[in-house]
Amino acid sequence: MPTSGIDWETMSEIDKKKMANQPAYLHYGVNPDEGVLMRKNNVPTILAKNMGELYQASIEGSIFTQSSDSVTNCLSIQPIDIWNRAKPQGSPLSGEDYKKVWKKLNGL
């Protein structure tokens, strides 16, 4: 994007990845970057933002260094309590239901 006014040469790799995620906000219907990561790993949209925040806190590092396999593995071992914490208040589905949907979407 040479005419964007952004100095791409001095921008950090993390900032470049964040900029690259901007279209993904629209495509996946979520933000921030943690939510996009969750949607890329088939977490239902309604949970993606909250689950992403919980995931970010659990890894204590940059989400941009995580492989898709490590995200999938982490999600697969999360107890139902975590899925319940991520679901929106008043949702007719339980955390266990959401985890089952996620597993089905991932072929697990």
C-alpha cells in the first residue's frame, strides 16, 4: 500500500499482522485480533471475542506467534467452565453445547 501514508519499512512485524487482520474483522464478523484467531479456528462467532480474550490471558504472550495446531489443542483441553465463561449471558446453549459445536466444526 504505497499511498496509504503508513511507513511499512519501520513498522514492527506484530503491527503489520494487526494491520493485515483489519479485513478479517469484516470477514469473520469479530474483533479484536484474538476474536479473529478464534474464528479462524472455528470457534462460533458468538463466543469468539470472549474465548479469544481468555486464550490470550492463558498464553501470556502474543497470539501472533501461536500455530493453528496449538490453538486447536488448547481449545480441545479447555474445561466446560471456560466455555461457560465465554458464552454470552442469557444464551440458550451451554458451554458444553458450544464446545460440541466447535468439535464438530473441527472434525473432532
